[in-house]
Amino acid sequence: MLHSKTFVKKTRGGKVNKQVREHYLRDDIYCGAPICKLCDSSAARLSPSASTILVLDTNVVLNQIDLLENSAIDDVVMLSVVLDEVKNKNMGVYNRVRALCSNSLRRFFVFANEHHKDTFVKEMAKESKNDRNDRAIRVAAQWYQSHLGGAARVLLITNDKENKRKAIAEGISAETIESYVKSLDRPDLLDLVVQPSSEDVEMEEVEDLRPSKRKVIYTEHKPMSEITSGLHRGIYHQGKLRVNRYNPFEAYVGSESIGDEIIIYGRTNMNRAFDGDIVAVELLPQDQWHEEKSLSIADEEDEEEDVHLAPSSADDAPRTTNLVQGSAGDTNAVSSRPSGCVVGIIKRNWHSYCGSLEPMPMPAGSGGTAHALFVSKDRRIPKIRIHTRQLENLLDKRIIVAVDSWDRLSRYPSGHYVRTIGEIGDRDTESEVVLIENDINSRPFSSQVLACLPPLPWSVSSEDLANPIRQDLRDLRVFSVDPPGCKDIDDALHCTALPSGNFEVGVHIADVTNFVHPGSPLDDEASQRGTSVYLVERRIDMLPKPLTEDICSLRSDVERLAFSVIWEVTPEADIISTRFMKSVIKSCAALSYIEAQARMDDSRLMDPLTTDLRNMNVLAKKMRSRRIERGALTLASAEVKFQIDTETHDPLDVGMYQIREANQMVEEFMLAANVSVADKILKHFSLCSLLRRHPSPTREMLEPLLRTAAAVGLNLDVSSSKALAESLDRAVGDDPYFNKLIRILATRCMTQAVYFCSGDLSPPEYHHYGLAAPLYTHFTSPIRRYADVIVHRLLSASLGIYKLPSIFQDRPQLTSIADNLNYRHRNAQMASRASVELHTLIYFRKRPTDTEARVVKIRSNGFIVFVPKYGIEGPVYLTARSEKGGGEWFVDEQQQKIKKMDGSLSYSVLQTVRIHMEVVEPQPNRPKLQLTLT
Amino acid sequence: MREIELSLNQTQKIRLKRALEKLESSSSKANSNSNASVSISDSIPVNHEDGVLKGHGTLDLNGELVATLCGVVERVNKLVYVRALRARYKPEVGDIVVGRVSEVAQKRWRLDIHYSQDAVLMLSSMNLPDGIQRRRTALDELNMRSIFEENDVICAEVRGIQHDGLHLQARSQKYGKLERGQLLTVPPYLVRRRKQHFHHLEQYGVDLILGCNGFIWVGEHVEAKDDMVEDQVSKPEQQKSNKNSISLEEQEQTYTPIETRQNICRIANAVRVLSILGFNITIEVIMDTMNLSSSLNLDIHEMLGSEFCVLVAEGEAERRSLTKRKG
Amino acid sequence: MEFVSPEGLRLDGRRPMEMRQIRAEIGAVTKADGSAVFEMGNTKVIAAVYGPREVQNRSQQINDQALVRCEYSMANFSTGDRMRKPKGDRRSTEISLVIRQTMEACILTHLMPRSQIDIFVQVLQADGGTRSACINAATLALADAGIPMRDLVTSCSSGYLNSTPLLDLNYVEDSAGGPDVTVGFLPKLDKVTLLQMDSKLPIDIFENVMQLAIEGCKAIANYIREIMLENTKQLEYRRGI
């Protein structure tokens, strides 16, 4: 059964080194066609009635994967040589092909031609790898042809001219994908066909139709060999390109070789690189470092500033590190940051994008093909040229488009249509767009995952009670305080006065790890999802609903399993001792913040629960003040809260989220629990703990805050978090909202806190800037955050309750989990914000409103305002956009003011203005919120 | 399986193969049922009711008789044992062996005879050069090296196994030091025990000793070994003084005629060829091989070539089938 | 990395339960008392046995049994990089010890008191599973030297990659970092004499993986027995009466 064949391979790993691998050729690989009499057909995948069997070439699979995913393409033989090539070239496509091959509804059969004794081809002398593979494909196609006899037609589909020619010469029927799809007579499929790039002959005629576009727009990418040597010699710098979320013509490449970020201005310098691509960058001469920027803005089309939610941290905020944009004539401030241009792309990060088509008139002969420009929702992505036959259907739709190529003759990359999500403006469609954009898995849980759940109805069993690791705390007066309507209650508290005058304070967290076992499908799914996502109208759970809302949720009057942290605290709020334990609790009340606050405020109430609340509040205030003394920042964000119509899910009202003392009380104890747990797990597992850190902002990052503050005559000390906290406290203006506004601006300058594996950094780097805590982690919300699940496992291992799952011994894997959590966490936040933005738009659609706003940033042709009531931010134009920078207004950089030339009007930063908010539709199906001065 | 390591051309390969097949068929016809080959952990069929004495190379495993060696099952009455083929020498009392001195020790020499240990030749189990029967004195002990030195080749007889190992004796004129010849080592199983192990091939003027331990001595015929030994004993001083400059007289005495030397080489090569082919080494086969080589007028070195090997194999196959037919 | 394709083929075209091609040859070193070459796919190992013979170092002599010594080495040309392999490094010391202990357990040492058996194994080509190949080669060489043994000892490795138990890992699979179980097995006595594993496995999976290796050992034992029997027959009929 085994035929051995050894062959010699040369691989480059610095050295040339001969490798010998065995290669067994077999006679028990079957063709997969049920009609075949010779082969064992038990594993056959092709349909018994297939008249045509397709054999695909690698380039077809690589480029036309979207087409292949369409169910019209079936009875396909995937050769293993093709799969290997695809795997080497593009892992994403490979995974999709594999999914197709394993999908029982599709008839894709993988034929291991490389190991079949008749279809294996040996590399010939002077034959390139590509040629050999092409030959292998032809040999396999020919084998199929002769093997199946006349029972089915075997069609080789290839877009490689040479391969097709040779195939036909060898008597194999071969076609290009275009002609095959045409022969299927399915015009909608043609949209899915990726147009070959202009190097192929067929494209040239199309290209000729657009002679204006024939000119070379981008410089050529350097060949890979030159890039490698350039990187080696330090001329080029390698890094991941990050496009500015708020200005798509500006990108950054974090380069290790230079130790700093390289700024890349303008599409020309970006040279066809997409966000996320790994690129090679060449530095521009220093004198062009700033000049280049103004050039590029003039060069490109108008940038459009949208109304959006006020950003909550530096990660979301526009990265205007230097000057106010477009301030003409301001050339003395030469940027000190290196800028460069992309010379080559090492690895593409192309995937599919959500968006819509740029409105355009229907071409004359409708029904034929049309070129259209696709505008991605993600502003970092350039417009994409696509080719469609169903323009009229797509114009008002949200669609997904994939990028195929970007040659240097065309301004925009070309791509192809993948699928339609729904109508633009439709809430469901837009919500789905939000989810897709942020890579959020909103699919229902699979049956394997659901199989991991304990049977319902679930209650605490006697075994749980008898378990020696679990303490019975059912007699404690435990209660929970959460937002109203909260169903996934993962924390509860208790506070008992001890005879000694001290207090025993407990934080009880839902014992999720009792149900989510490491390595189970449930655990895998949760670790992938990373966090629950809260949209305005729905919640996408990390764990299945029965766990989230029932089994784990610490609801009132039911016994629940918990993981408890119990302190003994002096009346001065000093922690004397800390205990951790698994427990059984029975919450006596699930309060909302409002209820809790009302109880504390109502001096007539003297029941034990209220007393506990008051005691806790006193303690929390003391702890809080001590924390602030240490330098913790009280930051503010402009969170808004919608009231949603239960029937239509339309927003009824919108307002700032109100923070009460009760919120702060709960928050204080959660912080304390997290810190205690962080201490404990780090002590036991100094190398594999999952912690959360918040890096100190650099002075550069705080620059916009300082400039704004200086403009209003405020002097902020940013030397340390404590200094900053104090100067923020001092920043009390004449109006009540001033302080909060400054705080919001400060928050915006900071980066977000991130999860990390303690072994990856040194202890000083563990610091959490915002909380002024040397150690911090997340422990208190295991129902909705996977990080907390991990921390629960670490804590129970440190208590000796359970063994540490093996994953913790694998630091790279732990690091990758931490990275995934950060990614998911960020995406979840982005999605929530996007959802709020969407609902804001829906809300204002029917309600044009006048309201108060604050100027936060000065632009050359207007200013950006922040609307505190709705938490949104947007531009107010003083001049029509067409006459940009047209002399009537001028900007005072020092004072952060924009003045009318005649001096009759001026707006300065932080000034209050009244604005009118209205949804307008400048173009059909493109509603946007417009802010104007009233 | 063991390949015969020769560089053969295609026809030689086929001829050799055919000859070996012939050998196989003749041997299998000869002993189809009496003795069967076994390999390690094969069970040996026995009839326990008759009572079985398990011998060498067998092991009782839960009532099953199992081989611990690769070889041929032999049955002698109730005794069942496995005769190993390629193994070190298994001494039996009275065996004539050839050995090499590995160590001169207290009152004894240690000899390498291809056994699992070195064999012991006591000074007392040795006829003294002067031939007188007497107690060995301290002086005799001091003079041991003048009798046999390290690396000398010696012929002796197995006396028996004592507590401290295998003892040899050399109480005859025919035993003693061997000189002016070649020592060949072949696997011991190729040399069978016979009545006669000393052969004086008069026509060649050569002595051939087929040691039971697979050490084969081919050397110039010596009539009076004692004299020579005596010679050396009587003139030890002289020997030491001018070891490098041998006197003319001595040269003549130690001179071996060229024909004798050639004969020695020829016989040695015949043994080598037989050993390569794995054929039984008996005086008859050696002589046949000798005759074959001289009848073909081959040079001595050509005897080790592949062609001669194949010829020997064919000749042996022919010979055995003939004897078979006669028998 | 994908070590088993969804079609159930490994990188070199074998199925998970298949062994590489094995080949054995007895009598590769003429000077030795016993010798053998054993190949498992591209792994090729030569073994030579000297003895039982006089103990070289008298102080090591054991009065009631034979002294077994083993030396494992890797030829400089056995791997792709042709690096000079230092003698007596930790790895070869360990493998020497493993082989010595495995072989000693099946040699009937009490039959050869006050003697010494030397086993030299050298890897001529390394492609994973050298340890197993060495044990198999040593078994053959010992049998060739006519040293009495309790039973044959054969060895085979197995691993667990892509959630599939794999028999007889080659170098690529071996260096994947997954568990690598090497089993030494006495087929007649049905006993395991050697069990080594790198990395970790849950116990229930481990049992499957080990059982697979044992099946591999049995297959090798059958092959080795055939080879030995053939060799014995050849020797016997060539010698004649």
C-alpha cells in the first residue's frame, strides 16, 4: 500500500540546507465520485448526477473564493496541491475553502493528488515550483478525465493563460472562470467574479475605456528582495500601518527600528497600503517632514467631518498631535516627527468591508455591467471600485465588498461584491453593520456549547453545599446593586458590623468557573467572544442566556454559588485581613442604583439593609478619598442613556448617564476586590497572571488638553497622576459644567487600560495610572468578561481549590488570550459607541432640536462642538464647505480662537454656543446629523 | 537477512543466487523434520508427557518452551536445546583451540579464545621447555615471558571450567607457540569438532590447525617445536641483546621459502572465501578450494575476488548434491 | 500547523495509524560479533554488538551476570546541517542509558557471568524516532551475536497531534512539540519495558496513544522475527552438514 519516494528540498533558513522528506504515494485515494465503479465511494462527496466536475487552479481559488462560496458552484474537486498553495499564500482563504470542503451541504471533494500514485508529478529539471504545480493540476485533471471515462465531463478552471493553453493541448477541457460563470447563465454570479488585474490581457480593453485613468498614480512597489536588503541595511523600516480613524489621509507606522512612529501623509505616500498592512517605509528627507502634509491635503478630495459620539479615550480620539488642521500659512512649526512613504507592502491585511455604493446615476444601458465606487463604513478604507450588473439593487443597500487588487494605474483599489446586508438606514441592517465592522460574533450558541450547560431548572445541590471548599454564607445579608433592569447580576455585597467595631465587608461574585470548565466548547466560545457586547437595543452575550440570566446571576431570594472576597475593615476603612473563598449565598435584595440611593437618602428608614448600605457608603467614601489622595484620577466620560420603545425599539429619549453615590459605592468595593485579587494571584503566579494595566500618558498625548487649557487660562500640572488629579480638581470655572468638560478632555488624551500577562512585563509596568494602583485586574464580572473567568481560575488555583489549567503554563498562549481580550474589549466598546451613534441619528431623525454645545476644537472653517446633553461631537461650519479657508475667518492659534476678519464675531475654545441639530439627507439614503449655529 | 558482502556483477549475482538456492534445496531435503530453525521467543513444540530436559537456549514460559536464541532446535533423547549459529565459542573439554595471549599474570597466561571470557593457561598445566616434570619455581614464574609473551599465538586444549574461569592445558609437544604463519578468525560454528584438528599438508609444507573456537592457524610446518623453544630459552640474553640485528645464521633458520609462504597465503585465502560464504570449514573443503584455485591458475589475491567466490559456491553446491545423491 | 489533513493524510502521505517503511539487515559490521542496520523510513541506524567478552575494566566485573554497556552516537552527516556532534552530550548520554537499560532487561545476563557485552549504535540518518530504531537495531544485533534473550524487545513511537494519535512520528511531526510517546515492548511476554513521553497528555488519551505505539511494536516484532528466522535458515543451509 505504501510507495516511498524521497525527494530533496532546499530551504532557506539563513543557510542553505538540504532536507529530505519521505513522500508516500498511495493507491487507496479515491476519486470521490459516487458514479465511479473502481473507487470506494463511501467517502464520496460529489453528486451522483454531476454532469460536470470542476477542477480548480490555485489562482481561481485564491481570487474567487467569494464566488466559490456561492452555492451555484458545486461538484468541485479540490486538489491538495492547490490547497497547499492557497495555504501558503493566504491563510484566510484557505480556512474558507476548508470550511467549504467540510460543509456537508456543498459538494466539494478534496483529492490528495500529491499522494496518489498516478497523479504525483516529480519536479523536472529547470522547472519552477509554479510550473510543476500547474502540471500537477493538469495531470490530476487528466487522471480524472480518464478515470471517470465518459461518465462526467471534467473541466479545468484556470485563469492562467499558459496553463489553459497547455491543458487544451493535452486534451483537457479548460475554461476561465469568467467564461464558465457566463455559461451558467446566472448574471448575479458575475458580480462575484473578481476581475483580473490589469496585468492580464483581458482587462486591458476595459482599462482602455477609461483612458483618463491610464496615468500612473502610485509609485511602484519595490521588489521583495530589495525590501529585505533595505530593511537589513536600515534604509527601510518595517511596521504595521495604522490609518488615522479620523483622517484617512494620515497613517502611522510603528517601527521598532526607529523606536518611534513614522507618520505617512496622503494616499500617494501610503502608496496603496491598507490599514493593518505590514509595510516597508522609507523616511522622507527631514525638510519634507511637514511640508508634505499640507501638500497632501490640497491634493486629495475634501475630508468630511462627521458628527459622532464624543470619544472616551485617546484610542478613539482623532490623533491631532500637532497643529490645528489646515491653518494656512502656518509653516514655522515644523513637525519633529519623522514622516515617510511606503515603498512596499510585506503583508496585505485585506479582508471584506461593509459599506455602500457611492450614489451614481444609472448607466445608460442598465442591466449591463457598471463600475461603481464603494464607500466603506470604516473611514480608514479608501473607496473601492467594483464591477456590478445589479447596480439598481445595490444602490440603497449596505453591502460587503472584498478587495482584489490595487494596481498603480488606478486611484482606487478594485474589488468585488460579496453580499448584501440590507437597506441603508434600516436599524437592523445598520446594527448588523456595526457588528460585522467590529468583528463581533452574534450568532446563536452552537449545540455543542449549549450541551455544556447544566440542566435547567438549576438549583444549588446538596453536593455543592457539602463540598468542603464551599462555605455556606446563606445566612449573611447579601444584596446586589445594579442598573435598573439588569439581568446578569454578577456581583453582590454584604456588610456586617463586628463586635470589635470593625466591619466585615464581602464582595460576592458569580461563580462562573463552576460551570465553565477549561477546554470545554463553552469555554472556547467564551474565550473567543471575550466579552458581552452591549448595544442600545440588545445585548450579545459572552455566555449562553441560561448561565447569564439565571444560573450565574446572583438574583434575589435564590441560592447561588459565588466566589467571595471578604475583608475585615476598620471604621477608618483600613483593610485588616482578606479572605477568599468559594461560597453559597442567598441575596436578600436586588436593588437598582436608584433604589439603593433612595434608601440611603431616606432618613426614616432604619431597617438592617439600609443600615448596611449606609455603613458601606461611609466606608466607600473613605476608601475613595484615600484613593484620590494616592493620585487616582476622577475621569469623566460623556455616556448617554437611551430610553427605548419596547415595541418598536426606537429610541424615545436620550440623556446623559447619571452617576449617583450608590454607583460610586459599588464601584469602590469592586475596585478593592480587584486589587486584592490581583495581589493574591500575582503572589502565587508571578509569571502567568492576567492583570490589567493603564500606561501613563506621555506629555505628547496630553498636549491637546494642555493647549486647550492654556487657551482658557488654566495651568494643568501633568507631571504625575496625582498632580494631574489635583490640578483637575482646581480647574473650576464659572459654570458648573466646566470641570466636567475639562475632565472629559483629559480622559480623551489617555489610552485605554489593557490586559496583559504578568510574565511579559516588569513589575513597574504593571501600574494602573488611572486608578493609581500598582496592581489591578478584573475579577468582578465573570458573566460578561472572559478576563474575569481567567482570574477566577487563577484565584482558585492560588487557593489550592483547583489545579491550574495547563494553558497557564504556556505563556505565549496566555499572551495571545490577553491580546484577544483587548481586541474584543475594544471592539465591544466601538460597537456600543457605533450603536449609540446609530440611535442618536434615529432619534434626531424625527426631532430637530436646539440645544447648548461647547466648542472643543477650532478649525479653519469652523469648529467642533460637544453637545453635553447627548454626548455627541460634531463640526459646525462657519463657511460653506466649498469655499474652504476662504479668508473671511482666521484662526488664532495661541488663543484657540476663530475670528471674523472684521472682528465682529469670534468663537473661542470651551465657549458655549447654541446649536440646532437636524438630520438631513444631502444625498438619498445617506442621512446624517447636521449641526448649525442658531 | 545477511547479505554476502561482495561486489558482484549481474551474472555473478544470478549465479551465486542459483548456487545458494541449490544449497538450500539440498539441505532442506536432508533435514526437513529433524531440526527446525527458531528465532528468539519462538515456542518449541515439545511433548511434555515424555518429560523434557530443557537445555541451552531455551526458557520455560508458563509451561511453554521458548527459544532464547536464534538457531536450530536439537533434540537428544529428552534434552531439547537450541544450537546457536553465530555466537561466541562454547568450550567443551578436550577441544583443541588456538588463542592469543592477552595478558601474562601470576602463574598463568590469559588467552583470548573468542569465548565470553579470557581462558587461563596455568604455568603448571604447561610442559616446560626442558621437558622435565617438576614443581614450578619462582624462577620459572619470572621466566614466563620467555615462553609466551603478549600477543603470541598459542595452541592448547580445553581442560575444563574451574571456579575462576576456563582452563586450558598444553601438556604435549604438539601444543605451544605458533610461529611463521597466519591466524584466521572465522565464526566458530563453521568449524566442527572432529577427531583430527592438526593437519600436516605435506605437499605444501604447511601446518593447518582448525581450532574449535574458530581460530584457524596456517603456518610453516614445524617438525621439532621443542627445539625452537629450547633455543630461545637457552639464549635469552643473546636474544635480548641483538633483537634488531639478527645474525645471518638465525636469519637462515627463520627463513621460510617463498613457495611455502605462497601456499600459506593460498590456504588462508581459501579459508577466508569459505568463511565469507559461510560454508563449513573442513580439511576436505579447504583442499578442494585450494585445488580449484590452482587448477584455474589464479593468483593468490584473485582468490578473494568475486568470481572465485561464485565458483566456490557453485562447486560446493555441486559437491553437496552429489553426496546427497550417493547417500 | 496542520499535521493531519481533513482527508486523513499526514504530511508525508501516511494515514495516522500507519508506520513508515521498515527494513532490516543483519550483519553489517564483519568484525563485530553481531550487527544490524535498521531503517524506519528515512531514519537509519546501525548497531554493532561485541561480546560477551572479557571485562575490560576488571573493577566493573560482575560475578553473577554480564555487564552490558551501550554507546549511542549520531553521525555528523545524519542530519541536514552536518554539525559536528560532540560526543557524550546530555542527549546521547540519556539515550545510551535508555537503550542500555532496555536491552539489559531482556538479555539473560546471568548466563554470562563475568563478561561484558558492548552495544554500539550509531544514527546514520535521522528523521525522527531514532530512539526506537536504535532499540530495534540493537535487538537484531544482539540476536545476531547469539546472546540469549528473554524475548525480543522492539520499540516504536507515537504521538498526538491535531487531536489524532499518530504512529511512528517523523522528524517534522516530532519537532511539532506535541507529546511523543516511545514504547519498548516485549511481544511474547506482552510487557512494556520502556515508556517515555515528552510533554503532557490527559490519561485517557495517553492510553490510546500508548496502545497505538504497542501495536506498532508488535508489527515491528513480527518483521524482526521474520528477518531473524530467514537469517538463521540461510546460515544453517549454507554451512551444510
